[in-house]
Amino acid sequence: MTGRPSLAAMISVGVQVSYHFYQGWIMALGYIPLFAVFAVYYKKTGRAWPLILAHMVFDLIAVLRMR
């Protein structure tokens, strides 16, 4: 929409981080590098499924660590 991939990536990262604040500020801000990598990957490949699957794996690991 903006014609600027870097701006789109920053907005994407900001939105994704914003809905992880329920985990606390430190955890949410810790996701910035991961979501930046996701944004770059999506920009280069146009594929979302690998990112969705990766997010599911990270969530599964987090759930298993809580036990």
C-alpha cells in the first residue's frame, strides 16, 4: 500500500509485537528480531505458510516449557 517495503515491514513488526504485550513488555519487545526476519522472509518469498508453521512451533515449545 505504501510502496515502501521497509515501512510495510516496520508496520508489520509493530502490529505483531503489539498483540504479544500480554506476555509482558520484555517478552513482547524480544520478538522484534524474530518478526523482522519473518517480514523479510515474506517480502522475499511471498509465502506465509512457513511463517505460520514456524509460529506454531514456537508456541508449542513455549507451552511445553511451561509444564
